Amino acid sequence: MFIDVYAGDPSDEKRRVADKLGIRIAPGHYSLLVSKDRRRVRRERRSTDFVAARPKNKQEMNSLLTDTYYDFMIVEFSLGKRNIRMAKRYETAVAIPVAPAFSLKVSDLARVRKNMMLVQELGGTLLICSGAGDASQLRGGRELAAMGILLGLRPDYATRAVKHVPVAILERNRRRAKQEVWGVEE
């Protein structure tokens, strides 16, 4: 099973296309909260499958990473080594949408490639997602993994980024939701 963890706003058309592609999406099949409001995140954390933020820059990402309630950061700017090291330390995945790579702008393609390669090089948790704005931009897991490989990722790392990482996040969140205190295991 492949879970596309960022597909823009939910819609019936996206859900139909995802069903046809054989993928599950969030929002759609799974709940997804994308917010930088820490109070809202803490309030809705237990009732949401995935919690993410879309930081605007490196500094904002570093600030958000200190909150352990986030599952991943959706990154559409050039990452730095410090961002990835902090994400790794706080067990937060870095989600890189491939939709900008299809814009045919060399700068966007180069940024997506640089970000993916940097996360792989530093051993961070990478999550490749479509970043779909509409149903026509949704991609299956094999397509996203192939995009990652074409951009320079190792095949096993690209496959893990689209298949295993989202499922692991989902399972971890379901275990945590059963705990009395979020994130504290007995």
C-alpha cells in the first residue's frame, strides 16, 4: 500500500483518482492536519492520522521541529544541513513534493533534486509525495519512487520514502494515540 501524504485540499475527484491508482491519500482516505498553530496541533493531534507543517524558510522549520507533535515538514525551499540534522534528531520526516519538478522550471527541478540528495546523504527520513493541487497531479507510489531514482536517490531509499515511511508514521501515531500521555511509552 502506498500513502500519498499530501494531496492539497480534499475532494471527491481526488479520492476517485486515488482509488483508481490503487493508492490511499491524506487528506482523503486519512486525516491530515497541516498547521503551524501549536495549540491547534496539540488539541487535534490524537484525532488526526498525520500532522504536518509547511514552513516558509529554514529558520521557521527549525523552530517548528522542536515540537514533537509533527510527523513531517512539507518543504518547498532549499534545505540546509542543520534542518535535516534537527529533523533526524526530533524523528520528523522531511516531505518533498514532486509537483514543482513537473513545472519544467530548471530551478524548481534542481531544488527538488538537491533537497532529496541532501536528506539521503545525511541519513534523514525522506517522504516523497505528489504535492498534488488537483487530481491530475496525483501519482502512484512506483511513479514517485521512479522520480526519486531519476533525481539521484538510491532505489531502496526511494522505495522506502514512498512505501515504508508513511506506513511507519501511521502505525506509530496509532500506537501513540492509545497512550495516556502523547509520546511517552511505558
